[in-house]
Amino acid sequence: MFVDSTDLYVKAGDGGDGAVAFHREKYVAAGGPDGGDGGKGGDVILQPSDNLNTLSDLRFKHRFIAENGENGKGSKMFGKNGKNLVIKVPKGTVVKDKKTGLIIKDMSEDKPFIIAKGGKGGWGNRHFATPTRQAPRFAKPGMPGEEREITLELKMIADVGLIGFPNVGKSTLLSITSSAKPKIANYHFTTLSPSLGVVTVGEEQSFVMADIPGIIEGASNGQGLGHEFLRHVERCRLLLHIIDISGSEGRNPIEDYNTINKELVNFSEDLAKCPQIAVGNKADLIFDEEIADKFRKFMKENNVEYYEISAATNSGVQELLYKVYEKVSKLPPVKTYEPEYSEISEESGDVGDVNITIKDGVYIVEGQKLMRIMRGINFDDYESLQYFQKVLNLSGIIDKLRKAGIQEGDTVSIYDFEFDFVL
């Protein structure tokens, strides 16, 4: 089954906590702190693949969670880093933030992309030793890994896109000009998924052509199959608009031509501006010469570049391919999408989003990262409390409390730890 859009939840691994430990060895007095650092959490990585042309592998699995880093240990032993989690996607996949719809990354190159970074490992207590604080009884907890909900959309990468109503000969043209083997039959909607083929016109002269499933009237509003696959035309540098001029099915080629172009405009104005060549197909089966002549006249009057072929008999095809290659070689490269989504990078002392609520005169402070920091604090140790106070100042929590209207002597509650606020 062809799948070209899916939603995923990705979660990088959490960093391991730093260890609180002291060197213990016979005949060595006051060995000092030797708590090791926690390991880094595993990243979630998107890896483009030329061997995939659909997102069907992600059809049933929507949650991807990387391995956590191990906690540090005594004797300055570091925790093991968590393993990275690699998700393979087809080249041409556009990654979007699910909530905002903004583009995070266009996977149109071979380079992998870290979609969620693993949390940093926490420092062991040996890092907090100073001449005046020789036995710190606290360590830094590991930071949580990034998590996000994303949407993957496959926008097929092709130089040339074949568009037109169903059963006009797009699949036949692709099959005789490349090694692609699309399904071909004499009924509408034979093609249910886009097909790619490499068309060679000479030595080191080739281009990629895509057969886009039949677009019908109303496709841009969700009618038929076209709505599902119009996105695959967006990257194309040139469109070959295939029209059945035989009249064998009683169709009017002028109406068909105008209808398809109208759908392109409704879907995307940029797509409608894409260079286009009109191709009258089934020229060997012209049933009504008058209809064919009217279409030729219409093309000439509207200054449309037009060719007639018979894909079934290969008549006129080679001439068309030479012209397509000549035109494509002068066009700009395949379209890539610039990132629209950005995040503020994690700064030192950042505790992430913090929520402050007031209940019965008590200022309640909550936050996911803050909760992890609390785990590394020894509230029975004066130096550990000093470190915690420093975190509150650097992270801006004190400023937020002041903006919330806190006064000296008011009670602050942070995950069951309560203290009186002092200005």
C-alpha cells in the first residue's frame, strides 16, 4: 500500500544522572568525591534512503523512543551513552511540526538529520568540589531528551511530472521511456500510486520522470485520487500535460486541458506557474479529426508548446524526449523547502517550560525539567541548597515568581519542597 503521509511521536533518550560517591580506599583518608557523570541519551535520527519510495514501513508504528543514558557510578565511572534510534525515510520526505504545520527539515539529500537530541548526562559530585566545598553531597541529574510530534509528508523528487486525466497514457509513456513498470490497463484509475523512472536520451543525458495518478475535476478539494498525490508534483521542474486527443471516449481535449490547469491553480499558485509542455497522445487513434484540429488551433492561439505522440506505437516520443531534456537542462534545480520551524537552543541553567499557579496563597512551581533537577538535590545539605538556589536564579524562576506578584514571606512549593520567599 502506498503511504505518503504519517504522524510520529519521537522521544530522545534521557541523560543519565550524575553519581554522588566518595573515594573509599584503605589507608587513604578523605579520598574526596569521585561520582562519575551520567551517559548521554540516544538521539532520534531520520535517515533518507534511495531504496524507499513510500512511508508504508511507518504505517503501523507511530512511537519511537531512543535509549536512555546510564547513570554515573563511583570511582569516576561514566554511565554508558544511550543508543541512537535511526528511522529510515524515503528521500524527498518533508518533516513538519505536527502542531504548527511548519517545516522542520526537507530530507532531499543523503545526510541524516537529528529530529530529537538526547539529553545530556548529569555531572557527578566530583565536578562540584571546591576548596571550600570539599565534600559535595549532590550531583546534577541528566537532562530529559527532546520529544516532539511530527508529520512526515513524502514529496516525490522528479525532474518531470506527468499530469492529466486518468487513462490518457501517462503510464504507457513512462513504461516505454524508462525501466519503470507501472500497472497499465484500459480503465480509469489503473495507477494508484506515483511511479518514478529514469529516462535516458543520450550518453550522460537523463532525467527523472514521475507518473502522477490521475487528477480529476475537484482534485484540489479532495475529489478522486488527485488530492492525495498533487503534493508529488510540487517538486517537478517541468510538467508534461498529457491529453487524449483521439476522441475515442467522447472527451473534449480543450475542456480536459483547462480543467487540469484549474486544479493546479487551486492547489498551489506556485505549481500553476511551473513550466509545462502539452502532449496530445493517442494520435494514432484519432476518432474525430475536427476535435483534434480545434485543439491544435487552441494550443497555437494560447502560445502553448505542444507535441503530438502515440505512446502505444512510440510515434513522436523520441522527439518529445529530446525537447524535454533540452528544456530541463536549462531550468533551476529541483525545489527544496527551507526550514520554517526553529527552537531556542538549551542554555545553561534552562529548566524548560515552568508553570506557576497560586492556590490558597501558596505559589506552586511545576516543570518537567525542573522535576528532574529536584531529584539531584540533597535538601539536608547546605551546599546542595545553595546550588539549587543558583539554579532558580539562573533559570529565571525567581523573576517569574516576582512577576506573578509574590511577596516576602509567601510560601513557594516545588514538588513537595516548600520554603518562604525572601526578597
